Amino acid sequence: MKYGLAQLSTAHRLDAGAEYDRVCVCAYAQRKKMRVSSVRASLSSRLKPSLPNQPLKFSNISSAPTPVRLQTPLFLNPADYRATLSDLKKWHLWARGLASSVGTKFLDLDNGPDSALLHRELNWLIEDSLEDPITLLSDNSDDSLVVPLRACLDDLYMLWNQRIEGRRPFQYLVGCEHWRDLVLSVQEGVLIPRPETELIVDFVSDVTKENEVLREGLWADLGTGSGALAIGIGRILGSCGGVIATDLSPVSVAVASYNVQRYSLQDRVAIKQGSWFEPLKDDEGKFAGIVSNPPYIPSEDIGRLQAEVGRHEPKLALDGGADGMNDLLHICNGAASMLRPGGFFAFETNGEKQSNFLVDCIGSQSEGRFCDVKVASDFAGIKRFVTGYRAG
Ligand SMILES: C[S@@+](CC[C@H](N)C(=O)[O-])C[C@H]1O[C@@H](n2cnc3c(N)ncnc32)[C@H](O)[C@@H]1O
């Protein structure tokens, strides 16, 4: 897998088995078991009264929202539509046929989904669209039965046609993505969060466990997209900790704000529109941590991406300039003055070449302002992340 971010897979819904993400899925499923206890712990800590120190207040510092039409995830829609089981079965047969007709055509062309993955996605579409998916999948039901649906039958035909003929990503069809223990709203204009990025939350969890200053401090998520990292981190910080997340894209700002609200984190995660550090100027030197998964695909590679990614995901989220390093270098340069001494950073890259380049730049240009700088691998063993601390 050459471009981790650029390859899109739905395999991390938990019944997955697709070749591409097998490593990620196994690791994810294993970690999921362990994670239940940590989620409970973080929820219970949020229920405790605040510590006597000043909690960070965010509700009054978020930027005014830019009007954006938000897409409600399909599974959250009321089941207001009706179809007979017989008509639904016709749609299902048609949709299965279309998925089967793909074979390995997309896989061979650009590492896209094969029929097996598309069949699994079809089952997930049924799960999200029907109140009782078993009705459709069981042979025993009466065909004249009227079935409640979350989208009308015409829309289900249209959506599945968009998936196969238009290579529209499955996540945009259903308006959500499963990421860690979250179900995040996504739509066109917002990058679909990838499984490898989940590891950044694990890094933050590790460094905050034994360090109260980091746990109760102010964090930044630069280029937040759907708000995935900001929300993941917001849920593991202590009661005085908080996150400010920035993005240049008004759609990302709107979707991230919606996701923050859905997880009732408005008091600890603020979303601000603007370029990288620009909305954070007031807090220069105060950050306990900075994370970012910026655009890092070299411009000339954008045209060769999987169709789901190259045709549908926002260029603003992908294109990192000639060698893909423009934003990574900008963020790395700015981090030294934004972090407090002892503050932690974690940045995602395209892989080994970019990670090593970033580490070299930090070594040669930062004049000792960073320490303990390391490269860390993702689930597939790709050297994907650079982490470190602001020297004390
Ligand atoms: C690779 S995506 C990552 C999104 C999200 N953090 C994630 O991991 O799913 C990069 C994000 O950076 C945002 N971005 C691009 N240029 C930016 C800029 N100059 N300032 C702030 N955000 C920017 C994009 O809109 C996009 O949401």
C-alpha cells in the first residue's frame, strides 16, 4: 500500500475481511475489546465534578458557523418511507448483480473495491436503511409485507448506482464512518477518517496517562476534517483538558462541529475556521500537545489515486504540494512556538520517506527546541508518524 491515506476502505466496519485492511481490522478488533474499559473510565471521569483549577471554556470561543447543508447519517434518519418486501427484494437482487459484475475490475484498475467488499457494503447499506434488516435477508418473510425504510426505494437505487458506476465512497452514501469507538458523520467536502490515524489518539492516551500537565492541558488538532482526532482526544483528557481544532474548509468546520455536538463535547472541544495556527494565535506557547494529519500526497500522485479518493474526496485534504511536505513542514516549524515546554506532538505522514525527512529537518533546523523525536509505524508496519516533545 503506497499511499496510506489515499487508499480508502470500508473494511473496518467490524465484520470485515477485505484483503487491503486485514492488518488494520485485526488490530482494530483486538484493540476494541481492550478499549471498552478505557471508554467507561473516560466517561466516568467526565461525570465527576471539575477539579478546582480553572476548567477550559470553549462554548464562547468557537468561530461563527459558515452556513453549510449538513447530511444526516442515514442510520439516524427516521424510518418514514415504506416499500413492500417484494419490491425491496427486487432492489436487493439488482444491487447484488451490480456488485457481482465488478469482479476485480476496480481492484486491478486502481486498487479499488472488489465484489466481495461491495457485497459487504451492500449489507451495511441494508443495516443502515432498514429498521429490521433481517426481514430482507430471511427467506421466510411474506413478500406482501410493508417494510419501514430510512430512505425511499428510488434513493436506494440511486445510491447504489452512485457507488458502483460513480465510485462514490460508501461512507458518503451512508453519511458516516466507524472510527475507533465513534460513528462520525461525514459528507462530500470532508475527508473520511482512516484507520491508521486512530493510532494518534493511542499515542496521546499513552503520554497523558502518567502526565497530569498533558492530561489537563490545552491541545490542538490542525486540519481536523470530521473532528475525529479532536473528539478522540477530547474524550481521553482530564476534566480540565480541552482541544481546539482548526480547519480551512467550511464544510469540515460544520461537520466537525456537528460531530462534537453529537458526542456532547462542546465544553471541551472547540472548532475554529482558519489556516493551521492562525486561529490559535491567542494561545501561543500554551499548548500541551499538537496533533495533525495534514494533506501529504505529492501533487503529481493525486491523479493516480483510487477513484473513490481522487474523484470524491476534497483536494484540500489530500494535496501536500510537489513532494507532499508543504503542510507538514509548515506545521512542524510552527509547533515549536505554539507548544509549552514539555509539550507533545504527533504528526501523520505518507510513510518512511516523509517521516525520515521530517525528523532530519527537526534535527537540523529546530536548534534543540524539540527532544525525544521518534518515528512510529502504523498497523501495516509503515513508518507513518513522527512524535516528540518541545524541549523543557
Ligand atoms: C488529511 S485531512 C485530515 C482530516 C482529519 N484530521 C483526519 O485525520 O481524518 C487534512 C485536513 O486539513 C485541512 N486543511 C488543508 N489545508 C489547511 C489549512 N491551510 N489550514 C487548516 N486546515 C487545512 C483539510 O481541509 C483537511 O480537513
